Amino acid sequence: MDITQQNKNYRYANTFRRLLRRNARPNIRKILSRTHPADIANIFAFFPLDDKITLLNCTNDNEIRAEIITNLQLHNAAELISRLETKLAVDIICEMSGDDQADLLGELDEAHAAEIIAAMPVEESRDLENLLNYHEKSAGGIMNPDVLAIHSDSTIAEAIKTVQEATDVDMFFYLYVVDENKSLIGVLSLRHLVTSKPNILVKNIMNPNVVSVRTDEDQEDVARLVTRYDFLAIPVVDDTNTLVGAVSVDDVIDVISEEATEDILKMAGAGDAPTDYSSLMKQTLSRLPWLFAALLGGLVVALIINYFNDTLIKFIALAGFIPVISGMAGNVGTQSLAIVVRGLATRRINVRQIWKVIGNEILVGMVLGLIYGVLLGAVGYWQFLGNTPLAINLGIAIGISTISAMTISTLLAAGMPLFFAKLNIDPAVATGPFVTTTTDIIGVTAYFLIVNVMI
Amino acid sequence: MDITQQNKNYRYANTFRRLLRRNARPNIRKILSRTHPADIANIFAFFPLDDKITLLNCTNDNEIRAEIITNLQLHNAAELISRLETKLAVDIICEMSGDDQADLLGELDEAHAAEIIAAMPVEESRDLENLLNYHEKSAGGIMNPDVLAIHSDSTIAEAIKTVQEATDVDMFFYLYVVDENKSLIGVLSLRHLVTSKPNILVKNIMNPNVVSVRTDEDQEDVARLVTRYDFLAIPVVDDTNTLVGAVSVDDVIDVISEEATEDILKMAGAGDAPTDYSSLMKQTLSRLPWLFAALLGGLVVALIINYFNDTLIKFIALAGFIPVISGMAGNVGTQSLAIVVRGLATRRINVRQIWKVIGNEILVGMVLGLIYGVLLGAVGYWQFLGNTPLAINLGIAIGISTISAMTISTLLAAGMPLFFAKLNIDPAVATGPFVTTTTDIIGVTAYFLIVNVMI
């Protein structure tokens, strides 16, 4: 946690607050134009919506406004845009890059988005509508349509001229080479551009082994390619290999962070991340389903315990060991689950090693089960010592139950995500609640069966 | 999961296997020199160590060998290097970039690392030893020491010449500008280099507002800066502002992924990720501590249940509801924990909003508690209906216990990481086992107290 940065932002926000109170617009304008928009966006987080609008109105530069809004969290950006007059909103949005436009419009309510698109210049709105047609988690959905392309018959001098004239292309690192049909046939790095003679033809020094993705490629796979090859950007083509955009590494970073968040929340059975705190209903609904599964599982556990009521009444202290044993099993299972799900996501674990991974987890589960089984068994023996001649049997039963429950739990927790991955289903749906509930059912059953055998 | 890629790698591995069997070294050499080292590294995962060495020996090009080894997972790379003769190992390592050398040497056992360093050319080994002095999770530990620097008084033409001559600098995107003391005073993008006249002085077009990090800066903060400003690399300076290296965006991606893994494993109470499956001992030890905490907590729960044995014997079916109620509370708490820990990591949640976040989680916990409390209460009422006139009271007690336990659980699960973050402690240490165990203790106590009040 870089607390220093947070404190800096806080002090900065106080400065803005003072200036706002004094209505010192020229000072604010000066700060806005000098500070990196990402920093201003961070400071904006401290202000209520009305103040955000006042701050934004201190400058007349729509490019600065667009950059600040682009750097806000998406739901905050949408909230802000919704409060502006349509004309101003359109002017600001037109200063954004295509992918940022699409993200923002996708976050607005449909009627408002339609209104803004209708008010945009035809060329801009056509491009934007094309982008909005792609799935938001596909290469098309995260790409920037503004790329630098050059014909393979051009010279290096012409290529450099293209770079010089492309003032509206934000970040770029490669020149993509196309043929007369706009088909992607090669790539040229800026470094090559700098170090080549002006009269050489692009096609003679380009790298023809250009790796590209199709518009419908999943964003996670796009991220994986960029990461594997250490690319700074990857070109996106349509069905006919026509260059339509590029995904740059900063978008890939967002994808990686987003996918990790999704995995964590899925594993915790928390469904989709609530991106804001506006709707209690939405939050409740996204968290309800896995809890319902846990409830059903829990009721099965209650039924099983009820079935063994006679044993329980005879040795009432057995009741106290139910939560300990299922807790230990649940916790060791959660560990295995996290290791396997994350291992699969980061490719440290390969689906083809399924038996090796499961075997390893079971082994760890058994060793841990043995350690804690002996401990718990001893506690159980001591607990029943004064009350029944069966104390030793009950102690052994508790120990064996712990070992069994912990071993089975690691088997389930490691096996389920691997099994899902094998079936090409997202392994993160093997959620914590699912694993702990299943473990509870099997653990409690084993517990009472073993106890009944031992007495 | 891009199964297609995995299948492609699998088929590729089969080709290699066939060629190995036929000992068709020239064919293998051809494939090795034509295929991207990242792809070869993926294929290497399918082979045992001996075959890896045979494959590596099919080429004589140490640069290709170095690139393949760099792309392997670190522990596999170290295992492979350990099996090579020192002379060959040194030759290969000398072809790697400084940061990759440091990572690899850090993974070897100390004696072997020392042996390799001693056998390296003096200049290389001095640089490497400098790098090894930095903490592996600091900017110095992840930076590449080979950067392109240019004096501010140079011309653009001279800068371009520097770029042309720097064949050993791997990836770069910026030229860093230094003064006569090698102090960092500005930055120049390759794009500016391409689009400027040859006789202009670097100092006249450089950006003097260069953002840099100190060598001891935490890697997470480095990643945050690069992500926030969409940099492709960030320069690293020492105490005297002397340029000593740069962290590039591909390393930042690794940091982000690594930190997400750490958060997930910590949250699951699984400690440090085991990077390999070699040591059962190491895996067991890393998972033991939180399980021990859970055991102690579980024994406290057992004590509490024992204390209420009389109530339990009177209404034995109450025992069945213990795991359901604590399971529901544990699950809703795990959800809150995941949302808050990940929210803090991604900066979606700000520590300053502590009460807003806790309030929101409690509200969600209460609503969910109400829903499942009513359901469980009804089940409880129905359960006791034939056996006791107190059925309605017991049902209400079960319902109220569920609501209380679920609400308290969300309070704890949201509050603990926020509290840790406030104290500048990593919020991910508020682990799942800790939350579920605490929840169990409070939940069971509340359950029996409420039941006793109601009967």
C-alpha cells in the first residue's frame, strides 16, 4: 500500500477544496493543465459529483476534460457524463480514443447512449457503433481502432512521414504493414524505423511473421499472447485478415487485473463484482445463489446429524467436534482450491498434469490430516476420559475422522477445478462455498460412521 | 482456457518426441531456431529433464539457449542450469539480460550460484552482484540494468546513432537523458526521435518531467505507477538520482500477476505459493500455521458447545443447525472478505471510505441474513413441531441466530482488512481461516445464548 501517494492525493484534494471555496478558477485551470490526468482523476475521487463538474468546468479544453474522464473509474465517468449537456458530452467524447468511447457508452443507460451517438459526427458514430457490436470481453471489445498502418510498397521515409502526421493516434510502438486489400502482412517496429535508411522499402525489412488475433478472440487469450511474447501491442484483424485495430499492453494489464478479480470473487462465491455501491438489490442478488447452494448443503448436513441423534445423545460431547472437524477440512480444502485455481489461471499448473496435482494435494492433505488428527484425537480422548470406558475408541474415531475429512477435502478441492478445466469450463466456478459444503456433508457422514464403528 | 493452444503445444511436443527418438538433431535445430523461444519453453514443459538437455544440445547457439531458458518457469530454469557444466552454464547466462541473470542466480543454491559468478567475466559478474544486492521485490530487484541513456547536449542524429549501436539492449521504448554526472534529467520517446530534425539538441525536445523510482521502491508501487500513467517502462535511479536501470512493462505484468496470486493464497490461508512440487515438507509447513489457528478456534467452539450441553441434550436437533448457521455465516463472510481485499488491492476501495464500505457490507449481510434466517427459522420450526410446544420459540431463535451470525460475519470480514490497511499492514493477512473461525466462535455463542433466552 503506497500510503504516501494516498496522502499526497489527500493533500492535493485539500488544495482543490480551498481553491473551489475561493472560486479561484484560473488557479484550478493552471493545475488541471499541468497535472497528469491520471493524478487528477485520483483526486476527483475525493469530491462529490457537483464539485467534479465545477472542477471540470474550470478548463475549456475538451481534450484535458476527456483525458480526466477517461482516467476515472468507469461508473464514475458514466455518472459524470450523464450530468453534462449532450452537446458538451459529445464534444468531450469525440476527443477520446475509440476503445474508451465504447467503454463509456457501454456503461451509460441505453437511451442516453443512443442520444449521444445520434448527436456525434457521422464518421465518429459509425466507427463507434462498429466497436459497440463486439463482445466487451473480446479482442474487438478492448481494441483501439486507431492504428498506424502502412502499405508494404512504401519507403521508410514515407513511413516516417506517416508517423509524423498521425497526431491523433495515442500510443503506438509498431507500424503494421498491409497490402492493397488492407490485409495485414507484416509488422515494423519503431526501432527498425529509426535505424533504417530512408529509401529502403518497408516490405524488405518488415517482419512477415506477425502474430495477430481475430476480433472475436477472448480477451484472456489476447492477454496471454501479449504476455507470452512480451508484445507492446497486438494487431486485431477481421475474418478476411483486414487490419481493424490493435490491443495495447496497457489494456492487457487491465484485463489481467480484471480477470484476477473475477477469479477471486468467483472462488469466494461472490458472483460478479459489484462495480459500485449504488444498488443493494444488485449486490444481494449476485451473492444470493451460492449461499442458497450452501444452505441446501447445510440442511443435508443437519439431516445427517439428526439421523445419528441417538449416538449424539449418548456422547453429547461429540457435538462439539462437528464444527472443528468440518472447519479443518473446509480450511485445508480452501487452500488446495486457491492453489489449483490460481495455478491453472497463471499456467503454473497444466491440465495434463491432473493426476500429479491431485496426488500431491491429497498427500499434503493426508500429512496435515495426520498432524491435526492426532492432536484432535488426543483432545477427544481427554474429553471423554472421565465419562466413559470408550474414551480411547472415541478419541481414535475423532482422529480418523479428521484425517479422512481433510484428505477427502483436498481431493475434492483440487479435483473439481481440474475436472472443470479438462471440460473447458472456467475452473473458478468450483467455488469455495461448493467445496466447503460438499466437504461438510462427506465429513459429517464419515465422522458418525467411524464413531459408530468404533463404539 | 485456450485449449487450442495447449493442444497445439501437445502436438508440437509429439513432433519433438518423434524427432528425438530418431535422433534427428538437424531437424530439431531448425525448429529451435525458427520457433519463438516462448513457444519452445511451453513445449519443454512436456519433457523430462534429460530430454530438455538433449533438446538444448541440438543447437550450438547460446543466445537461443539463453532465450529458451529465460522463458521457462524459474524453478525449471534453475533445475536445467544446475545440470549443465559450469562453463556452458556461464556462457548461456552471459547471453541473458541482467534482470534475468539475477532472477536465475537467486533461484540456484548458493554454492552453485557463487561458482557461476566466479567463472563469469569480471565486468558481467560485478554488474550481477550489484543487482543481487537489491531486494528481489524492489525496483532494483526487477529492473534491467541495460538502458539507453544519452547526454542532454547530444543531437538527435547522435541519439539515433546510439539506438543503432545498442544491439544488446533488448526492449526499449524511451531514451533516458542524463547530465554529466549521469543524473536522470529527462526522457525522450522513440516517437520523438523519429519525428525530429537531426540537428536539434536532445535537451530542447526532451520531456524534463520524467517520473522515476528509487531502487528500493516496492515492486507493487512500481507496477502501480506504470499502470497509472500507461508507461512502457520506468527509469530506476539510486540515492543520488543516477540512472541505474529501468523496469519495463512486461516485468510489471509479471508483478501484477504475482501479487494477485499472493493475495489469493494469503486469503485462503495457504501462505506462500509453493513454486514447485518437489518438497512435501515445504508445502506442509507453509499451510500449517493458519490451520493451527483454525484448530485453536475450533476447540474454543467445541468448549462453547460443551458448555451448553444441557440445552443440547434437551433439544438434540439443535445440534444439526450448528454447521448450517456457521456455514452460512462463514460463506457470506468469505464473500465480503474477497470483495474488500480485492477492492483494496485494485484501488476500487479507498481506506478513507472505511465506514461507507463496512456499512454497505453489513447492510448486505443483514438482507441476506434476513432471507436465510427466515428460511432456516421455518425449517427449525417445522423440525421441532411434533416434539415440543417450544417449536415456535426455537424456530425464531434459529432465525435470529442466522441473521446475527451473518451480519456479524460481514462486519468482521469487511472490517478486518480495512483495519489492517488503515494500519498500513497488508490487508490480505485477514485470511479466510481467521474470519471463518472468529465467525464460528461468535456465531455459536450467539446461537446458544439466543436459544436459551427464547426457551
